Amino acid sequence: MQYKTIVLQLLEQHPELYQQLRKRRQLLPALETYSEQLKAFHQDEMESLLQAMPGSDPIQIKSEALEIALKTFEDRLPISTHRDENETLSLDQAMAFVRNRSSRD
């Protein structure tokens, strides 16, 4: 699975965060962290689905688990759709948020 490619595409859908990461030369470290987190979400969901639906098609399980993992990942991205247009996203806060979530999961 190409988690880094998926995460990069998701980050590109959030241009403000993507540009801040690039500008501060933090895109690659964030990509590494985010892709590890997405992979962990995916693996956890696959295990849960396999236990909940034994005997199901493994390809279907993998696909459904990825959909759930992507939703979980996107929900945890440090991006608020309710932010004031003039409010800037703090890169430090974003990275701390990700590190904090990764250590708990």
C-alpha cells in the first residue's frame, strides 16, 4: 500500500496546510508521520473487520478498512473548516497534534 502517496494527495486537498509544510520544509517529516498514522489506522481497522466478519473476502475487508481509516485520518487532520479566514494554522500545533495522537493510538 502506498500510504505516502495517499497522504500526499490528501494534503494537497488542503492547500493551506500543504503550503505551510512546504514553506517550512516540514512536508517530508509530516508525510512520514501522517503515512505511519494512516497505516496504523488501516491495520487496526482490518483487524477489527476480520474479527467482526470472519470468512469475508480479504480484498473487501482491506478496501472497507481503508475507507474507514481514511475517514478517521481526515477527521484528525489539524484543519478546521470553521476557522476564521484570517486565522493562520500553526505548524507547531499541527505537528504536536499528530505526534500526540500517534503516541496514544
